[in-house]
Amino acid sequence: MAAPPVAAQERTQQTDDPASFAIVFEDVSIAFDEKPVLDGISFRLNKGETKAIFGVAGSGKSTILKLALGLVRPDSGHIYVLGEDVTAMREEQLFDLRQKIGMVFQESALFDSLTVRENVAFRALEEGNVREEDVEKPVRESLSFVELENTVDMFPSELSGGMRRRVAIARAIITHPEILLYDSPTGGLDPVTSTTIIELIVKQRDVYKTSALMVTHRLQDAFVMATHYFDRKSNHMQPLPPGMRGEVPMGFLILRDGKIIFDGDVHELAQSKDEYIREYIS
Amino acid sequence: MELISPSEFAKEKVEAVQDYSVLASRSVGNLFRFPRYFGDMVQQADLIGVGSLPIVILTGLSIGAELALNSANTLQRFGSLSLIGQLVSVGMVRELGPIITGLMVAGRNASGMASELGSMIVTEQIDAMRALGTDPMKKLVTPRVISTVFMLFFLTILSDLLGLFGGALISTFLYGMDWRQYWSTGWQILVFQDVFMGLLKPVLFGFIIATVGCYYGMTAKGGTQGVGRATTQAVVASSVLILVTDLVVTKLLMTIFAYH
């Protein structure tokens, strides 16, 4: 059995320099229609770490991902992504930064007028000076990562919800971004498909060491991610050996009423005395 | 319906004008920035131009024919039926060709753009495009604006010609006018000012159709109902703007060219 990955960077990182983190939120607030959604939240995502974000519907989980990408602007506070302050950047500058970030949207957000091949190749082709023949190989590789090579010529409308979600992952990872943002990647899917997608996310975390934020309602998915690692030999997710629980770069963040009420690892979550958190995880 | 204060209403309208102005200016400004999406421009030109051919042919022919039919009656009373070619020619080239083609293309394409972009907004495809590092203004808006301006220009010329042809059919077969006389008088009456006015208008109308259609699409809110609302608003706003612009431009050019 291959050795499980160890969250080396996660707990040793001491510096306050935003450049040494994948994402830093500093006192970020945002309101929609004068209703506060996020109220001065601060957290850090270490490089190579995957952090699961929980909260009730409308608590601002997806907004955190859109803020990190610069798709929406906060009312106050600073957001640093790979050391760059996205709150101070113009839209034109953000396009360059977004090339280093992949996002999987809640409803996949595949371009419905394009085939799977064109969807997955979209970013590679947009980066310019690349011919369609040149992207065929990375498209195939990306689709093979999500085990959907046979769908290249299909349109998104011909795919099931789970397949669309996997194509969205393939599209997000084709250029090997430094950060991945997953918005409810398993929402509304059956348990078998959900496990497949969680396995892909764990694979991305453990094989490519990609930093990631994952919004989810499914606590069991995050627990699986915290207690499993990706075994390259068997090409499957495996449970961590006894005594190594929490030794994967996996964090938990819980939102309530626009504030972060928990930010820690699976051990700290399990030991939390907060009544709301106890109820949430029970 | 929710009631809002007059100041809030005014603020919303000013913001809408501001957002529209930004979109309109960026759609032109993007022509001078990379990347330029020529493939998308050709695709849109095909959808807008070739796709609009049937309605432009039909309306151009029928408007010219109706213009001839209606004016022939009056002209006959004054014994001036020979002027029918001139009347149809000036009417079509200066006014009816551009405005009818503009309104037809607005009905067909402003709605199409608003619904397509609106659907992309509500299904997060526009956000996905931005997330993938592509500027939707460059990729989606600019090609539509350029293609509409370009294609409406030629569609209007086609509509003018078909209008004259429709008028010729009525004048010849119903009123027994000489075919050659109709065309030669219709041709001779046209001066540079008429043609200039007739060809400037489609450029302005094309810009209005595409920018208004894209604006309503890109600002669609509230799911499928919002997309439907955006589509309707796009057609109404672009049609009204075309009519107002036509009036202003006609008066302005008439003053400049000192028409009597």
C-alpha cells in the first residue's frame, strides 16, 4: 500500500504573508439588497489544503467562492489569492489570475451550445495560440481523469447530472490550476455518483496537491475526505491507517449568521463543545 | 408589485443608463483589444444576417408594394402617376427601408440575444466564462454588435432594392406604368444626401439592436421568468430607441443638408 499523504504544510505554516497561503480572507463583509450575508469573516487556506465550507442555505457559502474568484466584490475587507489582492484588481487583471484557478459550479454551468470536448478545451483554447488538434490530448487526459472519455462528442444536455458534474471537474482541471473551488459538487446526486466525485476531489488533493475550497451540505463527504487518501497503486481512495486520522490536508469551516463559528480540522470538529456544531455534525 | 420611492426609481434608471453606456462603449472599445473573436463574429453574422433574410425579403417587398399601391391612388387623382417611381424610391431609401428592416431585425435578434445571454446568466454560464478567464464582453457582446451593424447595413440595401422591386410590380402590372420609366425616375431622383441618410441609419440601428439586446440579456435576473422579461424589454426598448433615433437623425441630417 502506498503511504498516505501527510498535511505537512498545513500545520507548520506560521508566516502572516498572504503570498504563503493559497487564499486569505481578511475581515470580509458583503450584503445583498442591504441584507448582510458575510459579516467580517477571516480565514486562510493553506497551499495544498482542501477546506470544506458548511452552513445552512443562504449562509454565504457560494458567495465565498465567488468572492475568491473576484466574480463579486466585497463591501469591505481584503481577499488575497496566491498573494494577490483581488479586491484591488480590475476585471481585466482578474482574468489573468483566474487562469490559475478552476471552479466547479453548483449546476455545472457547462456551455450548452458546445460539446463536451469544446467545453473541456474552452480554457486551453482561450489561452491563445493553441490549435484544436493540440488540445485533444489534454482534453482526453482530463476526461480520462473523470472517466468520461467516451462523451467527447456529446452535448451537456445528453449527460446525466453526475456526468455533467464530472465534465465540469474535467474542465476545471485541464490546465492544472493551483486552486480549485467546488460549489456543492455532490449536491442532488445519488450516493454512488457522490462517492465517485469525492474520490476525484481526493485524487486532485493527494496526487496534484491542489489547494481547494469545497462548499457542501453533505458532512459525510467531508468526513470521507478527512479519513481517506488516494492510493495511486490501486487508483482508488483508501481509508487512512489506524492512528493517522486527520493526517490529510483537510480543513472544516462552518458559517452561521454571516460569521465563521468553526475553522479547524476533523479532530477539533469532533471535540467541539459548541451546541450548534454538535447538533450540526450529529 | 413592490412600490419604490421616486428617488430610488430615478437612481435605478440612472444606473441602468450608466450600465448600458459602459456596455455600449466597451463593445466598441474591445475591437482594439486582444483577443478578437473573428470566428464568433462570422457565426453571429450568419445567424443575424442570413437568418434574417426571409423576413427582410418579405417585408421589403410588401412595404414597397404597399407604398406604391397607396400612393398610386392619390397620384392618379393629380395626373402624376409617373412620379410613383420617385416616391417609392425616396421613401424606401431614406426612411422605410432602414426603419422597417431595423424593426424586423430588432424583433428577431434583440429578443434572441437577450434570451440567449439571459439564459447563460441564470445558468451561471457567464460566471463560468469569467471564471475560465474569458471576458464575456469580448467573447459574446462585441461579436454580436459588430455583426449586427455589418449585416443590417447590407440587409437594408437589400430591403431598399426589394421595396423598389415590389413598387415596380404594382406600378407595372396594376397601373400599366412603363417598367423602364419607373426604374429610371426612381434612380434619378436619388441624391447623395438620400443615400447617405439611408445608409447611416442601419449602422445606428444595428448598434442599438445589439447593445440593447445584450444589455437586457446580461442584466437578466430571476430565473426563466426574468429571461422572458428581459426578452420583451429588449424588443420594446430597441424598437422605441430605433424610432426616436430615426426621428432625431432625420431632422438632424435634413438640417445639415438643408432639405426643403
